[in-house]
Amino acid sequence: MAVNTSTLIILVLVYLACIFYLARMGYRQSSQTDGYMLAGRKVHPAVMALSYGAAFISTSAIIGFGGVAASLGMGLLWLVFMNIFFGIFIAFVVFGPKTRRMGLNLGAVTFPEFLGRRFQSRFIQGFSGLLIGVFMPLYAGSVLIGAARFIETTLGINYNLALLIFTIIIASYVIKGGLLSVMYVDALQGTLMFIGMAFLLIFTYVELGGVVGAHQTLTDMAPLVPQGLADIGHQGWTAMPSFGSPLWWTMVSTLFLGVGIGVLAQPQLAVRFMTVKDDRSLKRAVLVGGPFILMMAGVAYVVGALSNVYFYRTTGKIALEVAGGNTDLIMPEYLNSAMPELFVMFFMLSLLSAAMSTSGAQFHAMGTAIGHDFYQEGVKKGKSKGTTIHATRFGIAISILFSVVLAYILPISIIARATAMFMGLCTSAFLPIYMGALFWKRITREGAVASLVVGSFGSLFWLTFVHGKEAVPLGICQAIFGKATLLSGTWPLVDPILIATPLAFLVAFVVSLATKPMPEKFLDKCYSLRPQDEDEDALEQSAHKNADPASV
Amino acid sequence: MLGIDDPQIWLAYVLCVLSALGCVVYGALNWKEGEEEEEEQVVKSNTSRPAVQE
């Protein structure tokens, strides 16, 4: 991007100084295991919500999906609604309080440990840790590549050097300071992202003739949709694709289900529920979380779609044509040509923040999964000599190295699919047993083990051998069976999440009913309330309002 | 509505804004309600109580 590099470098240095100051503040309070792994369990609700949101929204969600919206239109706003409703409201109000209480009752400090202790199974903890440790680096690798490419183009630094610098900066505060440092830094980054996106939205609407004026112009541009897109169902940027068309199916199945609901079972997000001191903090966090997601994803999609109006006015072409068919280039192109230079620089910091906060959360989640869950609890059966913090630090270092190596050796076609692959895998593997752990007392250890294994391998099988988007670039099916995918027809279009997740739910249900329930006493311990929880519940009942469906 | 003809799109647009506003209202109500209780807890914290099980 064409901005004054020396001014930008000064801005970045000031930004980094602020980050290290906050990281240091977090580190000084993180000497205990709970502090390092769970930020001390008394994080402010606003910090928790910003950290959750900033970890959730990466640069690719802004640049990548913004570009997709420029191509496909505002139908993507359904995804924003799903993200706010499921990803924030349901997650914070229904899943959050139960996760927090149960995590505290069982003394769990990570998401795999939460599952392992809830089902009294080291296998579940070790296997979940391994699953996260092996597959999250793929997702982390894709975020690293995106960030390094971004730094390369904005600061003019060599790509390999950019990757190295970016990784070292994040690794230093994640390894040293633990989750509290990560969350403090996230809060700053989330704030910068919020301001950047708010300005982008206001500027775009003012520039293009107000909310209704801008939308109306975009609606009137429907006849300009390229023939190739119109043939698969595109009916304009302010209209849904025609019902049942290939484009409609892609939008509905992959985007809405995969990314919208998938967020509920993300280990790096779920662990944040255990960082606050009470249920009310989670409910308060909704105040910040909802608007945050609206301002990130919502603004990216609206501005992405509206960039067509801007480009048509200034160049006579639609956004996709201006970017030469590459949707990833649409948002940077729009920012550069439409926004004032000072804003472009500030917005770059926002994007850098989006990448750093997602990477930081991933590094911490991978490290704790490998160091604590897989190695200390799974392999050493809890008899390891080192402390949890040491094992985790080692785990973080190993998994960062693994991510960087993956980022270098894997073909770009796989990396591009990594986020969807990981989210799909998490949903199939973890969502059924996570929901069972929270809401169904009858689920048994055997049911959970069977569901975890079936969900994980079912998802992996489907994406390796059937789902075209992964099976074709992976090439494993081609090498073994001599054809690109095992099934043909519409099957290769069906997302693994739609196959493996229902299967895992079914297995959990059937196997649990066929096996002996978990001991009543243990369940009482899992679901027990502490004095302050009881106070909260009593207060709510007496108020006769805001009935909380999550309270035990 | 809002310059968008397709109800499926303007509905999504409106729902996004309303759900975010709903989050603000929900959070604010809990924020206010909690303040009174926190004051009570300061008093309670002087008297230790054993963990109560359901």
C-alpha cells in the first residue's frame, strides 16, 4: 500500500511499545498456574469480550470476507447475525456461565482439561490436546502467512523477515506472560480495530451518499453482475442468490453453518469463559462483544459490498474487475484509493492488531494443548516433574515452530482452506461432547470417548476423501484410489461439518444410553454452585426478570 | 427498505443491528443489577461460608 513508510514505521514502533507495556503488566500478575493459563480467573468483562472478539476476528475475516462480500453481496450479513447471536449471545449467556462454574469446580485450566476432567478421562484430555496441537498449527500457519504478506506490502520488508519478526514479537509475550498478557494486549488491539472499522463505515456512507442512498445505488447496479456469477445464482449485491442455486448452497451450508455455529467449540475461545470471576461478568461482557462483532464482520461485509459503488463511480468498473478477479485485493485497493492517507496508516495498525491477536490466542491454545494436556496429562499421566508453566512454555515454542514450518512447506491451496478445516474439525470433534458436558447429565465417559473419536476421524475422513475443496488439493485420495474424491454427484460439495457433527451427536447419545451413568456424587460436584453463584441466582429469581436459562 | 429491495437482505441488516443493540441492553441491565449486589458481597465477605452444593 502506498503510504509514507517512515511515518508508518514510527507509528508501528509506538504501537509495539504499548503492546510490550501491557504484556509486562500481564506478566507481573501471572506467576501462578491459574494466572499463566487462565489469566487469574478475575479478568474485567470488557477485557474478556474484547479479547474474545479480537481472537475470533483475524485479518482474513476483514480483508478476505470483505472481498468475498464485494463479489457475492450483502447476503453474508446473515453470517454476522449468526456470529452475534451464537458466537456472542448464546456463547456468553448459555455456554459461558456453565463452562466457568464447571471449570472451577473441576480445577480445569484448559479446554481439553475441562473435557477430560468432566468425563474423568485422561484419554479425552490427551487426545483433544493432540488434535489441537496437530491441527491448529495449520490454522495458525495460515494467519501467519496472511500477516507476513500484509507486513511485506505495507512496510516493504522482505516476506521471510516479516514472518520471522511477527512470530518472534508475539511468541515473546505469549511465552513469557501467559494468557493475562495476551488478553491485555488483545484489549488494546480490539479497541484499535473497533475505532478503525467505525471510521471506515462512517467514511464510506458519507462518501457514497448516506445509508439509503449508497444501498439504493448498489441495488440499481444489479444488471452489472458478471455473467459467470449470474449463471450460478447471483442476483445483485443487495439480493440473496436465487434459491437452490449453487451459489445459494455455498453461502448457506459452508458460511452460515460452518463459521457461524463452529465458533461455539473453538478451544481458544471457550477457555476465555474461565477467565472471569463470576457469571455476571460474562453477561456484562455481552455489552461489548455484540457491538464488537457487528463493527468487525458487519462493517467489513457492508463496506466490501459498497466498494462496488465507489469503483463504478470512479473507474466505471465493479470491484471484482478492478482487483483483477482476486477478491483478497479488493479491500486493500478500496482503502488505498478511497481513504485519506492518515486513516490508511491507522487502519493498517488495526489490521496488524487483528492478525496479532488471533495468532497470540492460537499460540497460547496450542502450547497449553501440547505442553499441558498432551504431554503432562496424556503421556506422563500427571506425573511429570516440571511445572505446568514450564511445560506450556515449551509446548508453545514447539507449536510455533511447527506452525512456521507448515506455513513454509504446505502448498498455498491447503493453507487457504486451513481455517475452514480447523473450525469444521473442532465442531465435529468437540461440540457434541462439550454440549453434553454442560447440558446432559446422562452422557457417559464411554459416550464421550466414542463421540470424540467418531467426530474427529469422521471429519478428517470426509475432508480427505470426499469434500472436493480439501480432498483435491490434499491429493491423498488421488494417490490411494486413483480418483479425486471417493463419492461423486453432490456429495463432494457437502461440508464435513454436516456429516461428522450429526454422526458424533448420534454416537454420544446412543453409546451413553447403552453404558452406565457417571456417579451421582461426581455429577453433583461438576454442577455444584458456589455461594456467590447462589447469590446471583437468588437475586435474579427475586427480580422476576431476565430469566437465565443457563442457571443450574 | 434502507435502499435494499430484497427482504432477505434488509432483514439480515436490521437483525444484525438489533442483535448488537440487544447485547448492549442485556449487558447494561446486568451491569446495573450487579453493582448493588457487589456492595452486599463486600459485607458478606467478612463472614466465611462453606461451599453449598445443589
